[in-house]
Amino acid sequence: MAIVLSVSGSPSATSRTGRLLRHLDTWLTAHGHEVLPLDVRTIPAEALLGADFKHPAIVEATELFARADGIVIGTPVYKASYSGVLKALLDLLPQYALTGKTVLPLATGGTTAHVLAIDYALRPVLSSMGASHIVQGWFTLDKDLATRDDGGLTIAPQAAEALGQVVDQFSAALGRPAVLAAAG
């Protein structure tokens, strides 16, 4: 069983990005992975912005990254890049915090104009941090993610199918057999 750290880089408590990650956490857990969720927005701002490496929340986040076999990193796209809170956290991790890790980058946004943010903004940072394998990422349009009355998430069928394929690739890279993710 692989340990997966699921990192939401959204600053919003009602974020579609966060809901998407928690939705995928359920799928990954059902397929034999131990999932550790981390919402960066819950780390105190003074620790992130003050670069307080010794703050207990930063120490705990660093330990979660060290413990994980695989990491799912999700971010909303703002101004063609990943979120500032995610950047603040990544800046506080050790230089090679992703060494030996398999990483799945995910992004959400309002327009396809930002679809390359994963490859041009996020992937180089993940690579520079030593990720051993960065699987194909996926960008999901906000319009393809709908919050249900119960707080759950509904994903448009075409987006769910594509997302399921990248999550399967990630699972397979972690040593688990791929079974098309029921992401919808």
C-alpha cells in the first residue's frame, strides 16, 4: 500500500480544487492507498509568509512530504500560475523534498487559456525539488466541477473520464494496478 499525500494549494475553504482533491482521495483510498490530506490554507499565514521553518505546522507538513510515496498536488490557476499559498509552502520545504516521489500535478481554472500552467509553471518546480517521476498532469475547467447540495462533487463525464485516466496512471506508477478511476 502506497502512502499518498494529497495537497490542496487553494486559499479558499469552498474551493473546487479542494473538493476535487478530496473526491480523488476517496478513490485512491478505495484502491488501496493510504491518503493523507493537506490543505495548505490551514497552515498559519505567519508561518508561511514569515518563512518560519521551525513552526510546528511547517515541521508537520515537511514530515508528511517525507513520509509519502506519492504526492497529488492540486492548485487553482491564477494569472497563468499556481497559487501563492502553494508557492509559499513549496519554498519552505527542503530543496529535494520530492526525491524518490511520484507526483501527480492537477490544476483547475476558468479558461483553457491556462491549461499549460501545469507544464510551464508547476512541473519545473516539482522537478527541481527532485521528483523521481511526474506523471501526466491534468487541468480541469471550473465549469466541469459542480458542488452538490451535500457538499460532494460532480464532475462532467468527459472530464471525469480523462481525470480517471491520469489518476490510474499515477496509481500504476505507485505500483498499484490501474482500474479506471470512477471519478464522476
